[in-house]
Amino acid sequence: MATEYRDNFCPVCGYDIMPHFKGHFADEICPSCGIQFNYEDTAGGSEEMRKGVYLEWRLKWIKDGKKWFYKDDALKPENWNPDEQLKNLLKN
Ligand SMILES: [Zn+2]
């Protein structure tokens, strides 16, 4: 199924998620923006609605100041830059 985001990046915040999730998003929480995949984004199974969910999360995350979600910084990249990270969503 075609999606508007790249599979290895969080569709909400652009965090490069794959090294941590070992190939799938199932029931995982993005350490950057805090969305829980297959929970917050079920959207009744509708791909269109899911895009809306991701967009809503992204806008909320940006509005809240693009804070690192995960309480410990173990997964946080060195020199983490949320604005640079968001650009990952555009490289399709
Ligand atoms: Zn994220």
C-alpha cells in the first residue's frame, strides 16, 4: 500500500526509527515524538485517516516545542535537531 512517508522514518516526526525497532513499527513508541504505533494510529484501518492522525500528532508535537519524548536520552541522537529531523519526511 502506498504511503506518503518513508518506511524507516517516524511518519509523525521524521525520527530515523529503524535501528531501534528492528524492522517494524508494531506496538512501538517513537522515542522522539511519543506516538505509539498500532495504537494511536489505528484510525479504523483507514490509510487516509491514519495520515490525518500523523499530521495531527506532528502539529501538536511542533506546537509543544518539539520536545524529546522518551524520558532517558539513550536513543537521542547526538546533536539532535528536530527541525533537521522533520526534513526526513520530505525526502520521498
Ligand atoms: Zn516520531
